[in-house]
Amino acid sequence: MKNDGGPAFPATVAGEGDPAWPCRDSRDGGRLVSDAYEAPGMSLRDYMATHIISGVLANHLTVLSNKDPMGSIKTLCATAYLLADSLLEARDKTDQTV
């Protein structure tokens, strides 16, 4: 399995005894939940890719081809994930040398 960097914004939803309890679980039609559960959110890899895409589109909208806009979008998305993978690899190497 590809290293996705783990959760970008991990959280634990409130459980009994927490002031925010009871809370509603949107994954199950809004039923009340009595126990805390982990909400990992998006992966760090996804988070990085979305910011790469946002940066490219904010600064260089011309990367999208008028002749094949869907092809350009698919290429941009694939490139964003390649860059995110490279960032995660560099982070892993840095963590090992420190």
C-alpha cells in the first residue's frame, strides 16, 4: 500500500463525559452516539495534492488546454499526486537522518 502520510487532521469525536457529548454520527443518519470514535479525515497525501492543484490553478490557469481540458485536468491531478508522493518520500528520508 502506498504511503499516504497518515491522517491530515485526525480527531476523536466526543464521548460520554465530554461537554460536547452526545453528538450525532452523520455516517449513520444522524443517530446519537454514546462512544467516542476516531475521525481520521483526509490523508496527508490528499491534503498535499489539493494544495498543489490549488497553487497551480491560482497562478497558472493556462496549464489547462483548450483542445483537451479533461486530459489537462487528469494530467494535473496525476502530477499533483506525484509531487505529494515525492514530498512524503523526502519527509521520510529527513526523519531517518535526524
